[in-house]
Amino acid sequence: MTQRIGRTSIVVLTLNAQAYLPALLAALVALPQAVQRVLFIDSSSDDASAAMISAAGHQLHSIQRSEFGHGKTRNLALELCADSEYLVYLTQDACPSGSDWLMHLLQPFEDDAVALVYGRQLARSNASLAERFAREFNYPPEADRSMLADLPKRGIKAVYCSNSFAAYRRSALFEVGGFPERLPLGEDMAVALRMLQCGHVRVYQPLSCAVHSHDYSVWQELKRYFDIGTLMAMDEQLRSVRLAASGEGWRFVRAELAAAWAHSRLAEVLGIFMRTLGKYCGFALGLRYRYLPLSLRRRLSMHAFFWSES
């Protein structure tokens, strides 16, 4: 394991991350063993992010904001860390917990078939009931793994993962051509599918945890699901496996309603209906993005910069 950690690069993508960096930098200092490098790719932050990263002694690579892309920037890290065997990707607002998170995240790579491992995401202490439930639903305490044979039964759930807190075998990433770059989001699930199609295995490792959650408004949920719908419309391979998991969303809604009802939260029950409606409308519009004017796509998207490049 020590040798594996020594062949690992941790990559963090940042933009005006000053508020998140103290906790994240402390988590990196707490690692009991040194990694090959910690690389921050910063999109020309206006705050003190770059200075804080440099002061901590980590490698800093700056890009223009117009150069950023979820897949594109992670592929840049793939090039900058060409001497590493494993790459761990973090977003600036994901803070690993404890000192053994990296050891647990890399442990599944002892199986040579494993190409991707993602960790458990925990809700922040001030997260809403809805967001706490979402984290518990999507990131349970039970481990999980999937391979190509699981696709017909599990559909999109077989490739579910999150680049906010995930590790990749670099050779497997290189084998599938890196992350798709012409997607508004979901480059993690798209590359996971391609890895499974090449015979690799995806693993969920709940022993490795990070605090990472968002409390989205109804409008933000609509925008997020517009991007997810767009992802499904743009990526033919993901679209082909989506229907096999068509009941997963409704299973989530039913479980969320039950949790809210158990807590006697009438306002939360009403909020669930509103958020579900927003998600459905956003997803439906995203599937039909080709029929929408560019100005409306930008308005509906959580990642408007993506459409500026289109």
C-alpha cells in the first residue's frame, strides 16, 4: 500500500476556493504517507486561492477560466501526472475525513481489474433533511462493485460515480481515451461506462469518506437536471443504458417522502414535490436541448460556460 500511495497524484480543481482551502489543506497534511504530488489546477481565481496553495507547498497549475471543462481539465491532469499510476480527483468543496481515507480509496486497486474507485460522500453538518437523505441514499454504508455484465440489470446505476471524490488507474483512463470533453457534466459516469465496456471494474468504497453536499433550490435542481438530460442526449452510450434504471428516480422520491413524513415535515413533503417537478422538467428539456435556442440553453444550464464553447 505504501508503494501504491507513492505512485499516486491527488488532483484538485479550484476556482475562488479560499473558503474551502483551510479544511482541505489540513486534510492533506493529515495524510500519514506522502503521495507523489498534490496538484491544484486553478481557473484564475480572484481570491487568495493561488497564494494559499503555493504557501502550502503544493504544485499549482493555472489556466484561464475559458479553458476549463469538466472532462478537459481532468484530462490536462492526466497529462501533467504522466508518471503516476493512480490519480485521485477532488473538487474544492469535498473535504476528506480522517487520515486513512486515501489508503481505503486505493485498497480496491489490489484487484488488477479495478479501474475506478469512488468514495462515500457525507452531508455537511448544516445540510437540510433532503440533502442528508440524498447523501445517505446515493452513498450508503455498503460497498459496491460493477462490471459489464451488470449493465442490463442495473443500467445507469452500474456506472454511477462522482469525480468530486474518486480515484482512477491511469492506464485504464488512457486506454479509453480519457474523459469525454464535450459534455456539460457526467464525464465521470461516461468514462466509467467506457471502462466497463473494456472489461474493467468500478468500485464504491464507503470506508473512504469526504464531506461534500449541496442544498439546491428548486430552480437549481431544474438547471442541474437540464444538464443531466443534456448529458443523456449527447452521450449515446449512456443513453443506451438509462432506461434499464428508469425506476430508480421514483424509488428515490418514494423513499424521500417516507423519510420526510417520518420526521413530520409537511413543508419538506411539499418541497419534495416541487423539487421533483423541477428535476423532471429540467431533465425533459435537457433531452430536447437541440430544439432550444442557445440563449435558453445557457439560461437553463448550471454550467453556462459549456454553451459558450458550443
